[in-house]
Amino acid sequence: MIPMEYYLIVSTILMFVGIYGFLTRRNLLAMLISVELILNSVDINFVVFNRFLFPEHLEGFFFSLFAIGISAAETAVAIAIIINIYRNIRNIQVRNLDKMKW
């Protein structure tokens, strides 16, 4: 059996990669992917803590499935917004979004 620390290390690395990607990228799609990495690291934590603290219950698994469904819906809405931005200004760089105000 794999110890809990290994899962938590993977989750922490995934979280920090997502935060780094969100803060350093200027492309909306890259920022969206970074947010998805952060959400996936949280899902890993839910499943790991459920498995090690309450192995006979499945609340962590069901909560993770619910979180994955919510993140899929959020991704669909975000991609629709990004496509609409691209149609209006032909660019998805964050620094060009102030053009949509006028």
C-alpha cells in the first residue's frame, strides 16, 4: 500500500504548478488549464483523506465526482467566454482584454 505522504506530495506539486501557471501565463487558455490543475489537486486530496481516514465510506469519492462535474461545467462556460472574446478582438491575451471596454 502506498503511504498517504506520496499522494500529498503529488497533490502539492500539482497545486503549485497550477498556481505558478496561473500567475505567469498571459494566455486565457493556459490560465484555464492552470485552474483545472488546482482543482484536480483538491480532488486528489479529497480521495486520499477519505481513503485513509474513513476507508469504509465513499463520501470523498462522491464529492470528488461532484467536483469533477462542476469543473467540467466551469470549463465549458470558460471556453465559451474565451471563444466569444476571440471573435470580438481576435486575441486571447489577458493584456488585450481592456479593449473590450470601449
